Amino acid sequence: MSKFKNANLSLISLCNECPNYNSMDCSKSKCLVGFAKDILQISEETSERSIKNGLSMIPIYDLKPYNKELIANSIAEVCKLCSECRKNHYEECILSLVRRSLEAAVFSEDVLFEGSILMYLVEVSKQNPELALIMKNKYMKIV
């Protein structure tokens, strides 16, 4: 079973809401969710834990409207994987890149993440208390 199964399912839920999904207009390289799905797949297939210069690859110009609750749920799934990792946090790890890509869909500024889920939720609540609560509730259900 894929270690990223739940995160992938969460991302697929986001794709299913997109009118471009599975059409000629679907461009994963220009889509925040498509990027996240692709790097999880790359990691699954190659066991790569990071992507050099990965932050610069996030398609921050994707301005599609995303379902904020589904984004929050997806971020919570990634946070669960982060908490299970037990490695030192670094910004270009696969999970951090997925989280940052999803954050770009709903936050106007980067959210500080230093490896602690609790402190991360505090930072999220500074930008959007409602999303922080959704993330916290989802995270607590899956850990």
C-alpha cells in the first residue's frame, strides 16, 4: 500500500472538482494540485525525499478557485505524513513542497513551518482561523 495513499486521495478529490480535470485543458505543470500529485508520484516511484530547487517549481500563478475545505483537509493529510517522518524538517522535502503548493492555493503569504504541527497551526490561524480549525479537526481525526 502506498504511504501517500490518503494524501493522494485527498488531492484527487480536489482534481475531481476542477472543470479541466482529465481534459485537454488540464495542465499539471501549471496546476498547484497537479504539481503536488506529480511530486508525490515521483517520490513513490523513485524513493526521492527531496527535489533540488523544488520551491521554484511550484506553479504559484495558478489562480483557479479551490475548495478551501478540501485544501485544508489535504494539508492535514500532509501534516500527518510530516509527523510520521521523524526526519529533520527542510523546505525542499517532498512533503514540504506538497504542503507549500497547497498553501499557495489559499493563503496570500507563506506560512511558517519549522517542523511542529502545533506551531504550524498557530501560524495558519494568524492568516485564516477558519482554515486552521478545519486542519486541526481533520488532523486530530487522522492521527
